Amino acid sequence: MVKAFFKVAFRNFVNERFFSLINLAGLSIGIAVALLIAVFIAHEVRLRSLS
């Protein structure tokens, strides 16, 4: 079943390259921003616990 999902996803990626790249770029930016926010929050928590 999972193999079928990957086949469909790959087929859609090949057929709709432009929109797939836009979606992939958006996902990458979203993950990067989420990681930056998590690192910033962890840093702030560490600083506040020291003072």
C-alpha cells in the first residue's frame, strides 16, 4: 500500500514539476523556520535559567 502511495507521489512530481518544486520549497522553508524558532526558544530558556 505504501509502495502505491510513493508511485503516485513520484508520478505527480514528474508530471507537475513546477508546482511540485514550489511545494517542496515551501515545505523546506517551513521546516527551516520551525527549527530556527525551536533553537531560539531553547537558547532563551537556557539564558533565563542561568540568571
